[in-house]
Amino acid sequence: MVLLPDPPAESLPRLTRSFCRRDTVTVARALLGQLLVRRLKDGTRLSGLIVETEAYLGPDDRAAHTYNHHRSPRNQSMWGPAGHAYVYFTYGMHHCMNVVTRDEHCPQAVLIRALQPIEGHQAMRLLRQPNPAKPLPNDTNLCSGPAKLCKAFAIARALDGIDLITSDELWLERARTRALPNKNIAVGPRIGIQSSGDWADKPLRFAVRGSPYISRPSGFTKT
DNA sequence: ATGACGATTTACT
DNA sequence: GTAAATCGTCATA
């Protein structure tokens, strides 16, 4: 089982806009092992290593919110520059967060699906608060899904469109210089998009191989 | 104005 | 394994 090492306690250099502007699959892979950081209003710092991502490839991608060039107030962040957040609300109760990739008017993004909690476990637990009488059994479930991590990080529509490169509320830090080697990346079809025809089968989900912090251990077809 | 639909999670059989 | 929760968004009228 491959556990990622904890990054140093002090803050790391940020990921750049150039990092995010690259090919979306490349970014989805390169984000694995990098740190998502949140500063709450009260100053609390939360962070987690990214262990699972999905690539959404724009107008051609039937599973993407920008399929067939669909553009609306909801998804306009995907049409903007790389390095901004696309946060959407779904199922009447959940938020999910993406990192926008490529150039402006090329509406692609990487969905962040799971994190390995690093800083602020206690605050995250309070934010998740599934049932105060029945606390979460362990930290592997804290951020093991796209909506769970948004809840734990207090990420909602108010943060949609935020610039992850310059923001002091939500940003990305470089926890590893080299991309995770391919042999340590599990690859499979994306989750929850079964009605998307042939795009449902494409290998656009990426995870740190063997990590206990991912949303679902099954479904991976290759490295 | 109305109805169908989620890039999900949780509880329950 | 299945089902319920719950509502913003968008297409249609």
C-alpha cells in the first residue's frame, strides 16, 4: 500500500497557472500528490493531498457540463482561464470542485474526487458533521468523495470562479516536484456518468494506487 | 409555470 | 445490493 509522505509543516510553493493550463489529462495526473489548501474565515488552515481526480474534456465529452458547447451561469467558470475553481451544486444538496484547465474558451476541468487529510482534521470533522451523536469512525472517510471533501473544506458556490493561483481562501501547493510515476497511478472509467454513451468507458479517472483515502477502491482497469 | 434531471451520499434490506 | 434525500438548473410551454 502506497501512502504519500506528509509534506513539510511550513507552506509550500504554489502551483502555477502554467501547471493548470496544460493538457487536461496531464493535469489530472499531475495533481495527484499535490496539496489542496483552505484558509477559513477564522484563520484555520485545512489541507489535504489530492489522491483521486477525473478529467472532463469539454464540448466533445458527453459527460462534461460543457458538452456540446453548453454554456450557462452555472458552468461559466469552466469557460474562463486555467487555475480558477469551478464549483457546482448538484443533487439538491452537494457541492463538487474542479480545477479549470487549458486556455480561456476551452472549457475543460479536473474534478477533485478525494483527499488524504493533512491539516485541520478536527475542523474538517466538525464541518462534515454527519451526525453529532455518531462521529466519523476514521479519517479515511473524511474527504473520500467529491462532495465530502467540499463539505470538509467549506467549499460552496461562493468560491466558484475563485483564482486558485492568487486566492488566500483556497489554493494549491506543490507537495511533490515530480509527477507520480505511472506505476503508482490507478486508471479507470469515471464515476456517476453511466448515461454518457461511449464517453462513459473512457479511462479518465486517476488515483494514487492503493491509497485508502479514495472514494471507491474498485473500477480501475489499468495503471 | 412546470417537470425532469443530476460529475452524490447515506441509510437500509 | 437498492432507495431516499432534496433543490438549483435548464428545457419546454
